[in-house]
Amino acid sequence: AGGDGGPPVEAAPGRAQVFATVVDTFLEKLVAAGSYQRFANCYRCFYKLQPEVTRSIYDQFVSQLQTSIKEEIQEVKDEGNLEVLFNSLDKIVEEAKNREEPAWRPSGIPEEDIRSAMVPYLLKHRSYLRKVLKEKEEENRKVAESVLAGRDRIAELQQLIQARKHAWQ
Amino acid sequence: MSVNPMAYEAQFFGFTPQTCMLRVYIAFQDYLFEMMLVVESVILKKLDGFPGCKISPFQIRKSTEKFLLFMKEHFDKLFSKMEEVLLQLVLNIPKNVVLPEDKVHEQYPYTKEQFQALQDEIRQLQQQYRAEASAGQALRAELEEQKAVQAELEKILQWFDGLDNICREHGTSNFKESFAFLTQNSKKLQDVLKDVEEKSKKIKKHDQLL
């Protein structure tokens, strides 16, 4: 408690954390339910005969059960790459925290859903076409100017030639 | 009660959360049963070391069943609670969250008509571009033709200039005028010749008649 600026605010536990805690709690409570008392009570005759052995068997039972369960959980986490997915999902949820409206969900109709997926590509294509069209129009405008100038030049040459012709007649 | 298929979660995780829970449940349950069998067989083995005792395997089996039943009840209850928490808090995607790969659908909610309009616009732009491209080709073709024509015309001009230079070099500056005079005179001569021919024809005819 105390300190310079007070204790740091604890972030809400992430999914990975909750997952681990929930599994641990399950095991704890299960072992608590299957207590040694209960075990010895069920195996009363044997317990009376061999109390230390009963204790030893029980301990091994609990230990082995916990190990197997923890291993299974780890396998599920590894196979599904859950650690990474949990952290990733936590981030995604955090980013959407200020948003209240329900988000988009697949409609179940592929033709409908694919439209939006294609739109960004179409928009890119459209802006590309607009650009090259403009460039082409500009290019043609310049060439058209040259063509008109060329026609003028030819007319001019023809006139000069006519003038020379007349001079020789 | 409708079952939530958790399809969106399945899209993210690559498995359906409920399936995952089921797999885990079955695995845990199997371990529990396995452990109990091991416990039972160990106890039975220990009993073999006590030939005089009155405990029968049947009693041991009864004890095992009793303990297992008890464990199973608690196991089911505890697992059910765990499953609920996991499905609600861990293996779920809140309603207000859209996955990054689906962001486009919120950014570009195009209706069928809007989409069609966009496609039409693109088609039109493509046509316009094609038209501009062929117009450009035609213009460039004319430019090439013009070059050839200009070259020819300039050659002719040069030829005329050549003539002028020859005249100047040989000091006959009114060669042009005399040439022009000549061409006019030869034209006049031709006209006169024609006249004379016609007149002589008339005279001959007149003579014949006489």
C-alpha cells in the first residue's frame, strides 16, 4: 500500500489467466471433495488393516490425477495455440471496448458477405483506372496539339510552294 | 432453449468451444476412472500379501464403486461450473467485437445496388480508357504521316530554292522573268497557231466550194 503515486491499477485478468485459474480451482475443489477422510471411509476395512498404505495410495492417486489433468490441459493449449489466441482476443476485445452496438457477424450467405470483402479491391481498381485515364487524356491532348501544329505547318509549306510556282509562271 | 452454435468463436479459435469442452470432459473422466482402477488393483495386490485377512475383492470393488460414485457427482458439478465460466469469459467473442479479418464488412457495408454501381463505374472507366488509347494511336499515326508529307513538301521547296540559287550564281537574275515571259509567249504562239490552222482550214473549204 502507499508508495509514490499509489499502487498501479491492476488490469482485468486476461483470458489465459482466467483459464489457468478456473482449471486450478476445479482441481482444488475436486481434490477437496475427494478428501482422504472420504477415501479412507470408503475403503474402511483396508484402512483399518493398513492405514499407512491407504494414506500412501491416496496421495499417489491425488498426485497422479492432478498430473494427468494438468497435462491434458497443456496438450489442449498447445494443440490449439490457445495462449497466443487468448492474448490476441484480449487485445481485440480491448480495442472494441468503447463500442456498444453489436458488431457484424457472418450472414450465412456467402454472396452477400463477399461483396464487402471485394469492395476495397474494386475501389483500388477504380482509382487506378481514373489515374491512367487522366494520364492518357493528358497525353492525347499533347499529341493532338502536335497534330494540329503539323497540319498548320503542312498548309504553310503548301502555300510557300504555290507562291514559288506562281513566281515561275 | 436454443443452442448457441458459437460459429464466430469457431472461426477464431479453429474449433467449437463446446467440442473442446466435451473433449476435455471425456479425457478428465477417463483419467478419473483409470486412477480408480489403479487404486483398486494396488489395494488388491496388497491384500494378496495378507493371506489371513477377511477382506474379499468383492468388498474392495464395492468400496471403489462408492468412492467413484461420490467423485463422479462432484466431478460433474465442478466441471459444469468450469465449463460455464470458460464458455462465457474465455472461449467467447463479445457481441460488440468484430474480428480483424472481418473489419472490411463494417468499413464497406455496400448494398447490392451500391456494389453494382461500383462495378458499372469500373466497366465504364475501362471503356473510356480503351477509347482514349485508340484515339491516341490514331493521333500518333497521323503524326507519322505528317512527318512524311512535310519531308516531301520541304524537298520541293528546297528544289525551288535550288533553282533560285542557280539563277543567282549565273547572274541571270531576271531568268525567272524571261522564263515566265517565255512560257507566256509559247502559250500565245500556241493560240496563234491554233488560229492559223482554223483559218487555213476555212480557206481550203472555201477553195473547194469554189
